[in-house]
Amino acid sequence: MLVIFDWFFGMFSSDLAIDLGTANTVIYVKGKGIVLSEPSVVAVKKGTNIVLKVGRDAKEMLGRTPGSIVAIRPLKDGVIADFDITEAMLKHFIVKVHNRKTLVRPRIVVGVPSGITQVEKRAIRDAAEQAGAREVYLMEEPMAAAIGAGLPIQDPVGNMIIDIGGGTTEVAVISLAGIVYAKSIRIAGDEMDEAIVQYLKRKYNLLVGERTAESVKIQIGSAFPFDEPRKIEIKGRDLIEGIPKAVTINDSDIREALHDPIYAILDAVRTALERTPPELAADIADKGIVMAGGGAMLHGLDLLISHETHLKVRVAEDPLSCVVLGTGRALDELDLLKRVCLET
């Protein structure tokens, strides 16, 4: 009887792959490709779990809400910080993707950080089930990113991937559809934004919000100098006089601000290379390293890593979508999914 129900629900469901990221949630539908990419932000009524806006609309409210509304990012460092809000956000996105509320119980594959604990796994699985999933598979993000970047993960060769997201940076060496070594550090895009906020406070007595810091990082952030120096005017609040003010900063300021998070990522890469078995290290020396995730788009980061490790480093074709494309491919090839998904 259960088998019939499963088949019946399967008829009406479109299986989903979800990259549940700290900064963005991206959804892939089997047979359709990427159908949704929105910020992982939810606006709720203060003191309640009443959801007012989700995704892009909620992100617009970050740092701009009146006292009665709170804009929350329910994921921190790649894992669930607020269970109820994450569940509400997932539900909202799943309904948005399917455009209908009934008879949809999809099979869902979710990308998770490689350093995830049993408790965090349980929380993600439960949130997806509460949001309407029929079956939930969890897949480590570096594995998903490697598949999405087109690396031959099932071959007996070493593939190295660096996936820099919003909350976590994952460095992994993959061979024969398994992770040989993985290091997950909770330093990534968010820490870079925070480093910019703190630097502007220290150097210019200027207080800016996280959205402004992110915009500065995208426009003039770099790990390696640009060919031409770049400048940008930013507005915030003067910490001494308490009034709004504008300051012009250049790219070398932001490079200085980003020094610590960038070198923490570099240390993780070095550690991974030191711990890699010699045969696989030889493969990596031949093939180089692939970078994925939003942080891989920081200007010159690939050059800096290449310069420090003396290896070839390339950024994947669509770094922002690598994880969801990888989970999506696993959804299309069930035997691959069974090999690479996590036991829970």
C-alpha cells in the first residue's frame, strides 16, 4: 500500500535539489534546471514567528526595518540557527517553485557543510520534511560543488575543490566518489563583510551596515591588486559626531580589511594539501585546484592561492550555482546519489 502511495505522490511531485546557503538559497527542479535563487532572509513580526516577507523582498529590509519587524537570516555558518524560520522559508520557496499547494511531496536533496554534526543534520532533515518533503537526502557541499564544476569525481584521481560560500569555506580532496580529506572553516563571505565593517570603523570612524559592506566587497574587494586602482564613495554614520557622512575609499583599503579572512582560507588550503596522500597530491599538482561558491568571485583570490601554493587554480564556470547543479545532477542519476549522499 505504501509503495502505491509513494508512486502516487511521485507522479505529482517534481524532485528538488536545494543549496540551503547562509547567504542564498538556490533550488533546482529535476528536468527544468535552476528555478529559484533568492537570499536566505526572512522578515518576521517582532516577538512572533509570523512571516511577512521571504527572500529578495526581505533582504531589501535588512538594516532598514521599523521596531515591529525583524529581518532574520535563519542560517548561520552554513547551518540552521533558527529552526522554525528556516522551515517557514523552505515551505515558502517550495510552494513558490511548485505554484500549487496540494499533492506535492517532492524528493529533496540538500547540500550541507562537510563539518556538519549529527544534530545539525537532523535539524536540516526535519526542516525539509516539515516543509513537505517525501524523502530527504543530504549531500556534502564540496562533493556537490565538485560534481557541479564538472570534475571527474568517480575516477581514481585526486580532485581538489575550494567552495567559499557565505558562512563556510569548504576545502576538500575527492577521489572515487568519496571525500578523502575535507576541512570546513566558518570563515567565508560573511566574515569578509564583517571585516570591512570593522575596518571602516577603525580607520574612518564610519559605521556602515552589512549590505553596504557586501556591496563594497563586490565592487572594489580584491585579494590581489587591480591593474588600475579603484575608488568608491560610501555613506554611513560618523561614530564621533553621530551624523551621516560620506567617505571615499580605495581598493587597497579593502584589501587590507580582507587580509585576515583571506589568509584564514589560505591556511585551510595549505592544511588540506599537507594532509593529502602523496598519489593524490601528484594528481592535484597536474590538474590544479578548482574554486566554487560566491567567494570564488572575489577579484584575484585565484591568483593569490596560485601564487602561494605554486599550483594552477581556476574558478568554475558558474561558481554561484556549482553546489545546486551538483545536487541536481545527483538527483538525475540515482546511483550517483546513493554513492555520494550522507548516512544519517
